[in-house]
Amino acid sequence: MNAAATISYVPVVLIGGYLLLLLGLGLVSQRFFRGTSADYFLVSRSVGPFLLLMSIFGTTMTGFAMVGSSGKAYSDGIGVYGLMASWSGLIHSGVFFLVGIRLWAIGKRYGYVTQCAFFRDRFESPTLGYLLFPVLVLLVIPYLLVGVISAGKFLQSATAGTFPELFALTIKAADGAVRAHPLSGGIPPWLGSGIICLIVLGYVFFGGLRGAVWANTFQTIVFLCAGVVAFWMISDRLGGMAEATRRAAESAFGGPRLAREGMIGHLQFLSYCLIPLSVGMFPHLFQHWLTARNAKSFRLTVVAHPIFIMLVWVPCILIGLWATGHQGEGVNPNAVLGRMVNQLVHSPVLTGIVAAGVLAAIMSSLDSQFMCLGTMFTEDIIVRRFGRERFSDRQEVLLARGFIVAIVAITYFLALYLKDTAHVFDLGVWCFSGFAGLFPLIVAALYWRRATKAGMITGLAATAASWLMLFWHDIFAPGKKAGGDELLVAGMMPVVFIVAASAAGVIVGSLLSRPPSQATVDKFFPAPAAAK
Amino acid sequence: MNLKRHSAAGRRLIWFLAAALFVLHHDFWWWSDRSLVFGFLPVGLAYHAAFSAAAALLWLAANRFAWPDELEAWADQAPAETRQPVTHG
């Protein structure tokens, strides 16, 4: 049989069709655009319970959840679920409940769009707003990198063999012979990542946050369904779930990964509890919270979020575990899911659907992150600096779009540089650790009347300094390998020290300085009568 | 126990349950156990999947007993002095 005759372009066509469908969704959502910046940035605060759940969940689950979790389970075993997923189920919803609803109330009452504006007014300090902006942008970039690297790597794995002449890759074997690389013929990461960036840019440009909310809802449904299909197909091809687990358990590489002994330390496992606190300071989640029609819209999100996490993570962890038996040792963790899909889901149609589902998970976070960066730049820098009256709504939207393009370009080139050295899971954890470091700031701003501007600035500086030092040491250190061991300090995740430094900065800085005026404090704390 | 909705007792119950779940997360008793549940699910993974379901039940109870109705009412009140809404940007 001619090799070319065995190539199926169906998955690529399905992926392409799905991407075009998303662009179409952006175009349709544009028809509902009311022409105001409030509508472009906050969907006119009109989002109900179902769309809020789907958009928040879709935003929270990224390449980290699917590509990262399966790769990390392949490296470190089933304990990865306890590290991230079960902690997140408990803590994410707690943060939505205690921080999200309160911020929604303050945002609605005073018309806030961004975190910087809230902090600026809460502490009577324009300087705090300007200081917070670059920190938030710098922390979102690793999150964007997670998505862009995951998309490129996954597309290459999922389309391997489709374009054997156009994207040929070879490797030199130990015996000196040159052979085709397992990923030969796949869409290379520079192209795959670029396509995904352009598609997300497209529907965000057309539809603003409404486009992102609609696309997130659609994509969350797609990746939940595709996950079920992928899981069923992969387990079926491996001889059933019991057989797949048995093969992993009996392999020298996979056996130890059925438990946590020797894979994950006790203090490491415990200290991961601080990482999900990051959702309290994600600027893109802040923006999604503000889209809620009313506080009751949060009820469904708070309850269903842990269940949805379980539905996505359990299959991914099992696929990563099964890969230990099927693929053996030595696979790049970022490519585990793509290789399992490519090698085991032999139906071209199902391969295409599954690939679209994984890309859906990745893109449903990228869109909100792109949007929040554009919103922050427009609201916190341009409008703040030059005055709102200076710009029409249309000009504000154009400015947001321009900044989004610049950030996407920077992220894209960084992703190309880091794609072979940065581990998607570790990069995600670093991003979350930075945002978790800012959590004491938002808690103090919402619940501590005595918190001050100096406390916020000290906490911010402590977070930035500790995060930068530890991140640089872990990610950019010479000789760092993808999937290498995580940086642990005294057996604990660095997030412990980042959060501790931040909290100490907030507390000490606040106690040593004067609080904002009583009128300002009263503005942000419901009076006891209202709280009964 | 007769829990009135949004009562202080309800909130205390939610805090207590959240703290209990926090402690139960650290299942050291299954740390090195490789046995399987339903023939395919490692017990450490099965436990934490069940933990996720328990977390959902906790937040369902929080909706029932500790929902901050007062915040919604506060958000809807027109403040005497407000920041310029972005809709008039």
C-alpha cells in the first residue's frame, strides 16, 4: 500500500472547521454588541448562572488541565489529582464565595471594570494602580505561555504523519541511523501556536467579552464531550480500563505511579493548597465575575465547579497513567496526551473531534486572558492617564485591541523560545503561585479595615521579589529539563514563601502606616445594618 | 439541629465542614497503597475524586445556610457618591 494513501486529512479538516466555527461565533456575537465599552468589556453585566459557570470553568481550565495534567501524571503519578484538582475543587469555590461575590457587589455598586481601579479607590492611591498593572500583566504572560505552548505541542502531536513531506522531522538513533521522528509530518509548533493565537484574537476582536463568554460556553461543552470520547476510545484501544491500568501497574516505569510514595512529598502535597488561591487575583476571572447579572448567578458556579474539575481531571490523570505502560519512559510530558490520541484514536473523525476538544480547553482561557489585558491597559493606563472624556467608546475598544495584539506577539515569540524547555504544568504552577502571592492583598482589601496603601505596596513588592527570584531559579536555570523535578524549598512549594512574604508585607506595612480616610473605608464595607 | 438560613450557626457549620475537608485532604493512610477500586482506579485517585464530590456538597450547603443575601441588597442600593459608570465612557 502506498504510504500516502494511508494519510487522512479528516482530523485537520475537522480542526480547521472548528476554528472557523469559533470565528463565526465571534461574528454572530458582534451583532449583539451595544456599541459601548461596558458591553465590550463586561457584557453589560448581564450574564446568568449557566453562562457564568461555563465561562468561569472554561477560563479556569486551560492547557494546564488537559495537556499539563496528563503529562504530569505520566511523570509523577496519580497524586497529581490531589495536588491540583481536589484542592481546587475546595478552594476555588471558596474563593468564588468569599471573594468573587463581594467583588461583584463592589464592582456593581461603583462601576468597576478592573482590579487596579478597585485597589486605587480602596486605598486612595493612583500609584498602587500603576504598580499593580505591570505585576498582573507579567503574571498573566506565563499563563498565556501555558496555553500557546500547549496548543502548538498538541497540534503537532495530533497531526503527526499528516504532512510527511512538508513538515518532515528526523532523529538520529543510538546506532547512528537517521529515522523519522514520531512527530514527523505534524503541524510544527510555530505554525500551530500562531494559528491558535490568530483565531482567538479574531473572535475576541469581533465579540469582545461577549464573544469570549459565548465561545467559552461552547468550548467547555466541546471539551467535556471530547474528553469523554477520548477517554472511551483510548481505554477501549488499550483493552479496557482495567487492562490499561494493569499494564501501567506492571510496567517498571508506571508501577510506582499508582501511588504517591517516592513521587510526591507530604509537605509538597500539603503546600499545594495555597496554589488555588490564585483565582482570587486572576484579572480575567475578576472581569468574568463582574459580568454576573446578580449574586445568585454565582450559586451554580460555586457548586458545580468541583464536579466539573473532577470530570476533566480524572480521565486526564488516568490517560497520563496509562501512557506510562503504553509509551514507556522518556516521552516529553507536554506531548503525552497528543501522542496517546494520535496513536490510539484511529478513527480520523474522532481524532479530529478530540483534538478540537483539547484546543477548546486551551483557547477558552486564552480568550479571557487576552480580553482582560486589553481591558486593563485601556482602563488603567490610557483612560486613567489621559481622561475618559478624551476617548470615544470606539477608540477605547481600538486601544484595547492594539494592546492585545502586542501582548500576543510577545507571548508567541516567548512560547517559541521556551517550547522545548518549559514544562506546561510547572509553568502553570508558577503563574498560579504568583497570583496566589497576591491573595493576601485582596483579602486585606475586602475584609481588613485597617489595611493601608503602604501595606499593599509592601505586599506587592514582596510578592514580586520572591516570585521573580524563585521563578528565575527554577525555569531559566541552566540545564533545566522539561519535566524535571519541581523546585521545592524545605520540601514545600515556593508558593508558601511567596504567600508568607506577601502576607507579612501587607500586615507590617499596614500596621506601620495610616489607614485610608473613614469615608473611604466605609464606602467599601457594608454598614452593619446592611449586613444583617 | 434547627438551622435558620444565613444564620450565624449556619456559617459556623460551613467553616467547620470546610476545615474538616481541609484536614481530610491529606490522606497519608493511602500514600503508598496501589490497590485498585472497581478494578481500574487507584485508590488514591478514587479518594480524591470522592473528595471533589464532597467539596461540591459543602458549597451546596454554603448556598443553603450561608448565602450573603445582604451583599446583593447592598450592591443594588444606589450609593450617595459613585464612580462614573463605564457605560457612559
